[in-house]
Amino acid sequence: MAQNEQAPVPLGAKEEQDKKTRNRQGRTRVWEETEQKAKKLKNSEDEGQSRKLPKRKVVLLMAYSGKGYHGMQRNVGASQFRTIEDDLVCALVRSGCIPESHGEDMKKMSFQRCARTDKGVSAAGQVVSLKVWLIDDILEKINSHLPSHIRILGLKRVTGGFNSKNRCDARTYCYMLPTFAFAHKDQDVQDESFRLSAETLRHVNELLACFQGTHNFHNFTSQKGPQEPSARRYILEMHCGEPFVRDGLEFAVITVKGQSFMMHQIRKMVGLVVAIVRGHAPESLLAHSWGPTKVDVPKAPGLGLVLERVHFDKYNQRFGGDGLHEPLDWVAEEAAIAAFKERHIFPSIVDTERHEHSMALWLGTLPAHDFSASALTAATEASKAPSPLEVSEEGEGDTD
């Protein structure tokens, strides 16, 4: 027999080999078909389960410490700048409240927040509106995927077209600062033994009361010019409370309620009052700042700013008592809000101030501002002020 020739396979052995090959192929086909059926069944079950879950418009009451975050609003494509909404959306997806595709495109769940809090700013009563699947134990499941310094404290059903930003009538912020900020400029820039006198507190509140009403706040943000209607904002109230001591350092809280605020507006309002009380700027500069002239207004640190609560008075009047929807007043959540502030927000402000000295460092920059030139220019051009502008109701640029 030639070397490259193969010995013939007996007929019985060949049939046996073909049979084994067919069996292996058959088993493979059966396994593949079974696997495909299992995948299809699982996908159809998942889709069916999702379709069975009611998808409803709700609002979530949020509290968070803003330290370490680049504000509230998510910046898609800028993952290096971590925001509160990054963590929130991740928790919503992982808890099964929204599909993953909605996390990638937040418009799909009609997401809206009441206010875009700025870098480092905290919130005790932020409210966001969105559409979710109403899964069982929804709050517990969302919170289980959030860090302890971000909590969902409440959830309520709202009307289908509800938009938390557009429906918000007013916003209340508080600004917590060490009282040595109100010491005279000739004193030590960081005298921890300083205690706010009743007379100085009265002076502070007289200045803060001047902000009440409608004014042109174009000098209190970098985004607006004096001719823009949206630069006019309405402040309902602004005052400073009694001082208190934390870890040997005295603090006070300034509370301000307004229809809406522009970027950095509150921090600049606080900054100007501090500059006046310390003796860097004349009191007349406050009124001149609402005129058409550019005024150098200092911006206080963001550390102490907290979104305290948001108000839905008109919505509550229309829908709060219709028997279908709850009023958005969060009375039942007050204790949880207070507890969160005491555990996460206030300690963070005190600890950061003690270690980073943000207020003391900022106070050291006040002499660099030319308040006298601003006051002189403002006084010279006061008579050239334009006619009153209409108040914008859009809430454009609501943030701080």
C-alpha cells in the first residue's frame, strides 16, 4: 500500500462515527436554542415587569452636603467634575426606578430641579421632579445606592405636567458664617474670641433689610447687564439670626427668601454687607449698586450657603386640596430635615472653616477692592439711571 494512502474504514465503524458527529451537532443546536429561548424569556419577563410597573410624575425632597461636588446640575461628558445629580441618577438606575437609557438622557424622564446650587453649596430642601417606576420601598432602595451625605427624605405624586423649577414660587437660602466676619477691619482678621454685639447685629439687619423689595441686581452677578429685565429680582425677606457657638467659634445664620436668584447673587449680597460693616465700603454703596453703574461687589465664600427650602404656594392652592394630590409642604419631613442639617451640613461648614479658613482668607482680600472709586462713580452717574424695568418671571439663571 502506498505511503500516503489511508486504510479503508470498515462500514460499521464509519456509520458509528457519523452518528456520533450528528449527536454532537444536535446537542449543540439544542443547547443554543435553549439558551436563546432562555434569554428571550428573561428579556420578555423584564420588559413585561417594567410595563406592569406604573410610571408616574413625582417630586423628590433631597438633602445633601455640597462639599467636594461641582454643584447640583449634571454635566454630561464632563465626568471629571462630579455633581450631586451624577450620584442621584446612578442611584435611580441601580435601584430600578428608571431605565439605564433615561440615565444617559435625563430629558426622557422629564427631570427638572428647583435650583442649580453652585460648587460646594449644600441643600436641606432641594426638590426635583421626574417620572419614575413606582417600585416597592422606593425611598429605601434609592438611598441604599447613595452616599450618606445625600438623602432622599420624601416623595410625593404631582400632576403630569409638573415642573419643579417653573412651579416654584420662591426659594429660601441660609448663609452660615463665623461672626468675626463682622468685626471692624482694624481687628485681627480671624479673632475666634470675637462675639457679635447686639448693636452690630442690629446694624447688620438694617443693611440686610435694604435688599427687600424689587431691585436691579445686575452688579450681583456676572451674567447680566443693567438693561436686562431679568436682572430685576424680588426679595421677600432677609435677616440675620442670633449668634451661637460651635466648637468654640461663634456663628450666625443669614436667611434670605426671594422669588429667584441669579448666579452668585446671594454670596455677593452677603459680601457687600460684610464689607460695609467692617468699614471697607460706605453704606451709600448699597443703594448705588442697584443703579446702572458697574460697582465692585465682593463675593463671599460658597462654603456657608445652603438651599433651605423651596415654596409651591400657588400649586398647593390649586392642587393641594383636590383629593388626588398632596400639598408640597413637607411638614412630616421637618424632623428628618433638621436631623440631616445637624449631622451633615452644619458640621461640614464648621469643620471646613476651621481647617481651610475660607472666611478668614476671603476677608483678607477685601482691601483689594476699590469701593471708594465705585461709590464715587455711582454717585456721579446716579441721575442717569434708566426707567424701571419689568420684573422677569422666567427665573432665568436660578442658581447660587
